[in-house]
Amino acid sequence: MDNPSSAEQEANEPLPGEQRTRLSGAWTAIVVGLLGLVVILVFILQNQQSVEVTFLMFQGHLPLAVALLFALILGAVVVFAFGAARILQLRMVAGRARRKGPSPSPPPE
């Protein structure tokens, strides 16, 4: 009684067009990316007033949306750099542990 019948198994299996593929994932990513670009474009078009921007020794006037976009990109680069450094650090620790071999288990008490 515990074994499902072959008809039930066939009903649960996805049909060929229903399976997730790399192409369907890429299509979804493109659609989400395009929607994100439209939102950014609308934001830029609605925030055209010019603001004075001073950063280190640089000074100038930019549209508000462009200045915020630069700040977002700079923040993303900083987060990416710290994340990449942490991943590199963890890989180095894992490599040392692999070369050293398994650590001895603590003695039983």
C-alpha cells in the first residue's frame, strides 16, 4: 500500500516543457534585469535637478539621480571587495587544513 502506483508517479513527474532549465533561468534573469533598468531610468528622469557634489579633491555639479547612482556603484564595489577578500581568506584556511590533514579527535573523557 505504501508504494505509489505508476499512474501517480507519472502525474507527479514534470512534463518536458515544465522543467526548469538554464535557458528559463536566463530568461527570468533578463526580464528581472530589464524591469530593474526601467525603474532606474524612471528614477533618473524624475530626479534631474542639479546638485553640487564634492568628493575628496573633486567638485562639480551633477543631476541628483546620477550622483546617487555613482554612490550606489561605489558602495557595491566596496561590498564586493570585502566579500572577495573574505572568500579568499576562507579558501586559504581550507587549503591549509587540507594539506595538514584531518585533525585528531579530542580524547574521550
